[in-house]
Amino acid sequence: MNLSKLLVLGLLHLLPIGTIGGPVFVPDLENRTPGIHGSDRQVVKNLSSRDDVTKNGEKDCPISRLLLARTDDSPKEKRLSFPKFTSPQTEAQQKYQSVYNAIAQILSQDHRSYGPILVRLAWHTSGTYDRTTDSGGSNGGTIRFPKEGNYSSNNGLDIAMSYLEPIKKQFPFISYSDLYTFGGVVAIQEMGGPKIPWRPGRIDKGESESPPDGRLPRGFESGPKLRKIFDAKTFPPQQMVALIGAHVLGGCHKSRSGFAGPWTDSPTTFNNQYYLRLANDEYVIREKMDTLPQFQDQATGRFMMLLADMALVDDPTTLPYVKLYASSQAVWFIDFAFAFSKLLELGVPFKNFQGIVPIQFDKKSG
């Protein structure tokens, strides 16, 4: 090696760390552990002793500051900090879990007795959707106005809306159309049902946007007619049967619908007893004809079924699903959660959800 090369190498050796040609330390950020360990500490020590990384008594080298930020015992102001960021998804989860808890609280105070009517409100405000005209559905919350609220199929639902009014005042950011659907979600979960995916985004509208009467199924529908009504809402037979299983809740009131009595002996518990009774019990025409035509169980006469309920076992298209859900509550819970979540979004423009995906909320009852 000639003398000129030796001189160049000697000069490079004297260059500060980080200068072209000098050794450069690259922290192992991918595999590092909290704090500085091993050779990292020696590098910090070496850097701290150099004049070129000291300015007014403080470290002025990017690598030095990075390493000092990694020390567990370094001053707080030397540590790296990042601004907190909450995604719209997380924010929605937190905001509406508070609404959920408030609804669940009043339900528990009333021993869940209002649970069934909240489910009915969610169903009736959503079930007006018609796919041929792409109109109706839960977006708008127009059931709160007299025009739609006074349809005969909605008799008694003013009770449910009044019940939720304190929640609206407590959480004014929630729209009525979101509240009426969300109330059904809370009720189902708090009565022992499955978690129902739900997301906010429905926008309230005026009374002039109310859908026409006659879009909801009635208790005396035949099998083919029933399937036609649900098909208009985009529900195939299996999803139709899954949704009707909510008849396990509550009962009919003669003053509201012309029918009377409960379907099961667990009107505030969400389970598959409706299918068990429908598949296994014998039903006859109600002897006391003080209501619209309906069936009663032959053994006790305590439980009723509507003509539309009996159509599910008379129709070979739907009978297999009745038997399926009678044999497995777990399967029904899965299918119901999907169908009910779908029902609650009928008629809502996708853009309204602003990128938020359906959320599963924690049950307050555990």
C-alpha cells in the first residue's frame, strides 16, 4: 500500500461518527427490547463523551436522542411521545356502549318487561322496506310521527317510543332512527339472546317521508303470502323463519292486534322455545272465539299461535328450518343475529355509516 492511501485511511479514521466513510451505528429497532442493553449502552457512552454531539450541555445527535429516549430511567421529557389517536370505529364503540348501558339499566329496573316491545319497535321501524321501490326501512325514524305511528300494525308502539325518550335526552347525538333500532339490539341481548352487530348512521326525516301502510306481515298470512312479503324485503325463507322466532318474546294484546295470549311461557327470555312448541305441540282452533281466528295448544290452552305461525309448519319450504332451530338454539342464534342485523339496515344508504363496520356490544347483564 503506497503512502497516499495510508494518509487517506488515516484521515477517514479521524472523521466523526456518521460522517461519510466513518462507522455508522444503526439501532436494531425491530428486535429491540425496552430500555438500552448490551452494546447499546456502550454506544450511548461513547456518543456522550464526544464533543460533536454536545451542545449547551444537551445531546444534539439524532441517534443519541433516539437511544436516550429508549432508556427506562431517562428523564420524562427525553422520551419519545406520540399523540393519542382514536379511530372512528373505536369512538363509535365507546360512545354507543354508553347508550347501550343506559338502555340496559332501565330494562333491568323494569325486570325486562319492556324488552319485547322494544324488539317489536325495531322490527316495525325497519320492516317497511320494499326492494322494488328501494323505499322505507329504518332510515328516517318516521314511525314517531302520527301518520306512520297510527297504522294499525303499530298499535301500542307509542309506549316503546316514550320509554326510550329519556335515553334520547341523555344522549342527544343519537338519532331517533338509530335509537329505535338500537333499543331492539339491547333488549335481545339483555334477555339472553345473541350479540347483534349494529352500527350508527341512520338519519331522521320528516313525516312526509313515511312509508305507505300495509308493508308489514299480518298474523293471518298464508305460507306463500308470507314468503312473498319477506322476499320483498330481501329475506329468503330461512331468514324469514329465523326472524319470526322472535315470537318467543311477549304476547298478543286483543286491544292492539285483535289476537290474545303468549306464544311461550318465557316472554322475556330469548330462547328457541317458540320452535320447540311449533314443532312438537298440537294446536287447535281457539275455542273461545272472542279474538281474530287463532290457534291454542291442545294440552293446556294457555299458549297461542297465529295462522302465520302455523303456516311455517304447513309449508314444506319452511318446515325444515323450524325443525332445525328446534333442534339447535345455537344455530338459530347465529342465523337470527345475521338476519336481524340485516333487517335493521334495510333502506339505509351505505355512505351513512361513514366506514364504520357493524359493532358487537358487551352485554350489561353479563
